[in-house]
Amino acid sequence: MKNSPFQSETHSAGTPLEQAVPRASRDLLWLQVKNSILDLISTQQLQADAPLPSESELCTRFGVSRTVVREAMNQLVYEHVIYKRQGKGAFVAGRRESQEVFVSSAMGFSDEWLGKHRTVMRRILVQQSKIPGPRVQEMLRLPTDGSTDSRVVEIARVLSAENIPRMFVTISIPERLVPGLAQLPLQTRSLYDILRRQYGLHFKSADRWIEATAATPEAAKLLQVAIGTPLIEVESCAYNETGQPVEYFKALCRTDLGSLHFPVRR
């Protein structure tokens, strides 16, 4: 096992941090652990995505309980200094990138990130023809009689940039507009490029609703974050040039690696 860069440094006087803190200040141990981790990240010049020691290593290093270490780490996650990947540990966070285009235009996630010269990966979870639920029927103005025109192609996928999961999104498109889409390979191609080139489907406008939420066990596993991690939920309905709804999606976006930017013009 590779040695942690933190293990080479010892606490002053060789005593555990918990022993060095006055009893009256023991409730602020997590703050001192947090500051020590910040100092070590700085002195070791750890770059973005560098792994951090495990909780048990930090407990040993600082001579404090796991509860104290978790509080310190959670605060660093909240401040976007580090991020966690479920089952893999904690890592140094890089500069948070603005996801401006995705939320404020009809451009897709892949288009936005490829425009930033990032490697985009698509993990397809579901790709099928189906009768949708009431919310999708309402937003896409579909008949509810079970006819062919009432069906959609549903695509559920995890989108990653630079091998880090960023978004879990479920998309529904009226099947009559995209015949055969349920059978096309989508892992290596932009969905929106296919819609434009192969089906002549162009989005002219969209309504989007943004809501704060927390990662469920399923979302946490897919996005590689802890259960309960804050996420942004984006619900969207896109329209063509005649104002007809042509796409509905609901996405869960990680908040620890990026921010949402809404340009406002007058």
C-alpha cells in the first residue's frame, strides 16, 4: 500500500492532537483537525483529485475519534475543499467549474463538456420504449389511451467527465419522433447530436426547474457520493420551433465539483 503523504509529518511535541487541546476546547477538535488537514494539503502541494488518507489513518495521525475526523471532513466537503467517492475515500477538490450552458440553454451535458475539451463517458442504465408515468405524459402532452403515440423512448444514464460521475439523468422523448432510438448505441455518441443529425430534432426553448435535494441510496451509488450528499435536481421540458414539447428529463447533479451559473441579460 502506498504511504500517505500525511504520515511523514508528526504533531508538535509528538503528542496526539486530542491531548494537546485544552479540555474546555475539546468540542472544537474537529476545527483543529480541519485546519491541520488544510495545512497538510498546502505543505504537501497536493493537486486536484489527489487521494487523502482514510478516516482510520487520520484518527491515528491526530489521536482523535472517528466522529471528530468525520465532522472535519464533512466541513471540508461543504467548503468544496475535498470531495468523497463512495467506497473509494476522499480526494482533493479542484476549482469548481461553472455548468452554465447546460442549465441556461438547450445544449446537452456532453456538448458542454466536450466544448471544454473534457473526456465524457456515458453509462447507459435503461434504454427502452414504454408507456410513461403521469408526469411525463403531462409535460409532453401525450395521449393516455395506450396507443403508439402515447409511448416514449426512455433513456437513463450516468454522465461522467474525466472519469468522475457528474450527473444521473432520465430522458423521455416521444417515440413517434425518434423511431429506432431505443436500439441505437449511445455509449460513445452525444444523444443530442443524434437527435439533430439523424432525426432533425432541434430544441428551440426549454423550461427548467431547479431544486435542492439529497442523494438517495440509489443516486449515491451511481454518483459515487455518500447517502444524503446535497444534490441539485433539474427538471426540464424542451420545445421545438412550433412550441411542441419534444423532450422531458429529470437530472441529479453533483454540487461538490461544479456550480450552476445563470447569465441574466437585460
